[in-house]
Amino acid sequence: PLPDELTDFVEFSFLSLMNEYLWSQQPGLDDWKRANRLDGFGATIAAIPKDDAAKHEIMKRIRKNAVPAVENLQRLMTANAGSTATAH
């Protein structure tokens, strides 16, 4: 389901990133998802030509910032949980 509220988006994004990480740890699952059209983004990444330095640089930046992004999402969820608790 898609998030309805901004705070839902933060949790949705966190869970999505964590799922992708956990799935990436399972041998063969990426290939299976791509073969079954369940991972359009992965298929797009796999199709980047080896000599396309600009796109590979973008992918390097995405990978480099994945862990900080997850950490920031965790901080945002914690802050939201605190503000929700005080609002009730």
C-alpha cells in the first residue's frame, strides 16, 4: 500500500530499503525477481552499459548513501514516535 501521510512515507521508505537489503542477501533472489518482472529498478540497473561511466557514478553515489539514508529514516521515525506520543 502507498502511504497516506508524510510520516507513513518515512516508515514505508525505511521498510522498503530494509526489505531490499535482506532480499539482496539471498543468493539467486535478484535474478528470480528480475525474471518475474518483480524488480523493474533492478532490471534497469542491470541494463546499464559497462562503458556508461556517468550512470555507474550515479549508482556508486546511491550505494554510498544507502546506509546514511536508512540511519536518517530511523532518526525520523524515532522523532515522529516521540511527537506522536506527546500529541496524545
